[in-house]
Amino acid sequence: MNDVHPELHGHVLNPLDLVERLAAGNEWAFERHSEDELALELKGQWCRYEVWLSWHADLGVLQLTCALDLGIPARRVAQAVALLALANEKLLLGHFELGGEERRPAFRYALLFRDGVVPGPELLEEVIDIAVSECERFYPAFGFVGRGLKAPREALQAAMLETEGEA
């Protein structure tokens, strides 16, 4: 398996072209906003996740953001930030943050590629899968905190128990 695709005919292959082919092949809903931006919509157990990918060719960086469909009320931001810190301690790759006016939790990850080397489709599909899997794993905790049902640590413990029980 070769996960590296060198420059083709003097042009760096845009990894979003590969993601677009993956999306079509997997029948994922997607929209190409520009040469450097692509949006996917992927169905999970808890919700439909919005995944945005942006390619920064000048830096050799592919940035991925996977947003949950939960908005955090302003009065619960402090608890959500505490939960973000706890959740981020459990991640090996990427991190969670709150974004936008609705303060939606989102998983973010960036891949660095240098010297005209871009990822193969297998790696891209795996990174997208990891993003959605992490969102699935922590969705219940963000839901508990966003609705004020549990404190951050308690929400995380409850979500981890539920996830482990479904494995």
C-alpha cells in the first residue's frame, strides 16, 4: 500500500480531489466550495456530522473540522470548556474546541505534508473516520453538559461507560 502521492506533472496533487473521490465512492453527501475547501455530511449514531476540509497548499497543511450538531448555551460555556479540557486529555490525535456563534463542539485535526507529498486515499479515509469516531465517543458528554444534566467530569464518565457498554 502506498499512501504517498508525489507531485504530478509539476503540480501538487490536491488531497481534496482524493477526498471528493472517496465521498463519491462511499456515497457521502459532499459539496466542493472551492479548490481549497470541501464539506462532507456523514451520518453517525447520534447525529449527522458536518466535516470541513481545507487545503493550505502554501503550508502543506490539510485541516479537518468535524462539528457536532449541539449548540452550547452561553450559560453553560464554562462547563463545556471544562469538559473540552477533560476530553482533550483522552485524545491521541486532534482536539475538541467550541466554535461559531452557536458554540458547537468540534473535533479538529491537521495533517502536515511537505515537499509536494500528499496523503493517499486510505490515510484520508482513516483520518475522517477517526474524527467521526471521536465525535461519536464524546457526543453524549457534550449533550449532558449542554443541557445541564451533568457536571463535566460526571458527563465524561457517563459517556465513557455508555460507549464501553456498546462495544
